[in-house]
Amino acid sequence: MSLTLAAMLLGGCLFGAVLLTVAAFRVPMPHLAKTLTALRGAQTGDARSGPSVASGAPGDGDGLVERWGAWLLRGGRLSPSARQLAQLRLRGISLTRFYGERAASALLCALIVGLVSFIASAFGIAVNLTVPLGAVLAAAVLGWFLPALRIASSAHYVAEDASEALLVYIDLVILERIANQHAKDALTRAAYVSDNPVFRQIQEALARAELEREQPWTELRRLSERLDLPQLGDIADIARLQEEGGSLSAAFRARVAELRNAYVVQRQREADRITQRMEIPKMLPVVVVSFILILPPLLRIAG
């Protein structure tokens, strides 16, 4: 009877864990009124400001994970580091989403370890009470840090993607300048071509500069410091040359050539490192065979 009850409780816990996981990471349905308003704004938006960003788009902060993150930010003094915040901006992840994922990860890890401990006790395995409690607490702590570790482990690849996006942005600015657009218009129109996280950050920076009645390159310089992208600061410095009578297109072309050459050299170095690491497995069979051939004579000499 106790085994049947344990099996029923275990099935209920597993079903609840599955429902919780699906509900946490499910993309909510968009709000009809917000979606129609966003589409109407995108159709009537002028060419200079570009299409408006839909505030009622799916996954814009209405999910369960975002609500958990908002509750944590309101209830506790949580703040990521500057490097972590830059990575979140480059990925297009909000703070509420980030802390919601950390809470969901901690809850799921603790739930899995708790279920394992419950299964062990249900099948008659003698387990001290402090052991599963400590394991659940350790799993919750590990789950809390898992999203941060995942972001830190892939920071290099995100930085490379951001550099590639900036190169594309510079090319678009050059094309706008070839079309005889002003420096401000070229920066703005090129930013609204893509919805990449880097492009979105540039859009927000340019919109903020326009609202504060500042020069766009000043805000781009601040954005480069927030995102830890010195290439974006170079774009701001080159755009400032327009006010001083400099040739914006020529300076951009020279800078993008330098950035592309540096990017190619970096990729070549990475390919060389991968090639060198591939040589190690090739040498292992040779070392093993040599050791097998040399070991018997050495044993006879030692004997």
C-alpha cells in the first residue's frame, strides 16, 4: 500500500514538474490590440525613424519566467555585474527574463534532486534526513548559477557575433552615405534594417539621443562602453568627423577594412589552435604502441 501511494505521489510530482517547465518557457500569445497597434505603427512609420518596435510582440515580458524575474527584482537587491549586463544586452535578454530563468533553473534542479531522494526513500533505501535536504539546497544553488555560467561560457562567441553585426552595420551606413544621406540619417536608417540585438541597442541609443537632443555619436560612444564594444566607439568617432568636414564614407571604408582584416587574422589563429589540438589524438596511438614495444625490453633489463 505504501509503495502504491509513493508511486502515485511520484507520478503527480513528475507531472507537476513537466507542467511547470512548459508553463515557464512557453511563449505567450500576443495581445491582439497591442499587435494591431504595432503593425499600424510599422506601416505608418516614416522612413527616417524606421519601423516601430512592437511592444506587444510575443515573449515581451508577459510570460511566467518574466513575472518571476520581476518579482525577484522588486523583492531583493539583485544587480548583475557590468560584464554580465553587457552580455545580456548583446543577447537581447532582459533582466526580468534573466533572473526568471535563474529562479526556474534553481527550482527545477531542487525538484529533480528532491524527486530522486523521494524515490530512494519510497523503495526502502535508508537515507538520513539531512542528506536530501542538503542535496536539495546544493542543487538549488547550482541551478541558480547555471544561467550565469551558460552566459559566461559563450561570451566569446557572442562577442564575435556582435563584431560581425557591427561590420554589417558599417557597410549599411556606407551604402546610405553613397545614397547621399546625411550622417545622422545614415546612422538611423541603417540601424532599422535588422532586428539583431546589436541593431536594437543602436536603435534605442539613437532614439534616446534624439529625445535628449544630443548628437547621435555621443550616445553611440556611451553605448560602446556599456556593451564593451570598442568598434562601436570607432563608428561614433568617425561619424563625428562629418561635423568637422571629414569624408565619412572614406573613413568608414578604411576602418571596416581594418576590422575585417583583424577578424580574418583572429579566425585564422583560432583555426590554427584547433588544428594543433587535433594533433594530440593523432599522437596518442603512436605513444601507446611505442610504450608497448619498449616496455618488455625494459622489464627484462630491470629483471
